Amino acid sequence: MALAEAVQHTYILDFSAYPRWLVILVATLLAVVALWIAMKLLKWTLWILIFLVFVGGLGWAGWELLQ
């Protein structure tokens, strides 16, 4: 491999300059915000699913009625 360049990237987040309690507090707040966003997305997804099942059921019943 004479033409290949071997490069190794190491990405390390070093929070040792910050107080430990601050790192834990910020990580907790970020986790809470992520969970809140996930809950909102799941709520909207369930409402869309309920609407699609309702419309699909009405359409299917209408199709069977006309057959």
C-alpha cells in the first residue's frame, strides 16, 4: 500500500475542565429534551396512524357496500 495514506482520527470530548456536577446536569437536560421531542413525534405519528386506519376502514366498508 505505497500509495495509500494511513490516517487515524481520534475524536474525544474532554469535559474534565468543567465541574462534574455541571456535566451531569447538562447531559440530563439534553436527555430530557431528546425524550420530550421523541414523545411529541410519537404522539403525532399515532394520531396520523389513527386517522389512516379510520379513513382506510371507511373506504374499505364503502368499497364492500358498492360491490
